[in-house]
Amino acid sequence: MTISHRLLSTAMLVASTTLAMAEGDVQNGEKLYRNCKACHEVRIGTERLVRGGSAGPNLYGVIGRPAAGLEKYKYSPGLIEAREAGLVWTPQNFADFVANPNVFLEEATGLDIRSKMPYALAEGGIDIAAYLTSLSGN
């Protein structure tokens, strides 16, 4: 890879990260994420970035990751179906999911399935996605 290709790749990565974070309010996302901490943590390896519960999957790097994409977590059949349908988390579909997990999974898979996630957040999902993106450098 030439230097110009590396610079172009780096510039594209920075631009895409900035664009993803620009879609939401990181500070508001941090405040709203407090509701998520009962079930979710943000951890990279052994380093815990945000302390939280373990009932839900680790949300480090969730934006850009396939649905049900962590091997060590037991996902609901609905999220497994969504992964098999090719779902990859974006800021928008993450926001749609947290707004109404059951409706989202039904629309994403075409099946009458349920999420294990008991909490729904009608507004602010884009902000939480921006906050999580800021933590994971995506």
C-alpha cells in the first residue's frame, strides 16, 4: 500500500467516524446510557470502560458489528435470526431497536419473534449510538 493510499484510507476512516458521531449527541447519549448500565457494560478485553451489568451483551464496538455478534453471549432467537438475515448495527437501526425491540425484530426478520431486552427508549437511541461509537473509536 502506498503512502497516498494509507492517507486516503485514514482520512476516510476519520470522516466516517466523525459522521457517525455527528448523527447524535454524545453527551446526551452518555446521560441516556445510564438506563442501559443495569444490563450492559462497555469493555475492551479486560479493561472496563463503563461499568454495567452482564444480563445484556458488552456494547463495545456494537455499531458496525453484526447483530448477535459476540460469541460468549447467549442471544435471543430473534437476534440470531436478525444476524442470519445479515443485520449489521448502524446508528439508525440501533436507535430503532432500542425504541421498540420487538417491532424492530419482527420487521428485520419477517417473523413473529421477541427480544430479551425489556427496556425500550422511545427517543435518544441515535445519541446512545454516538456515545458508544465515541467509546469504541468506530
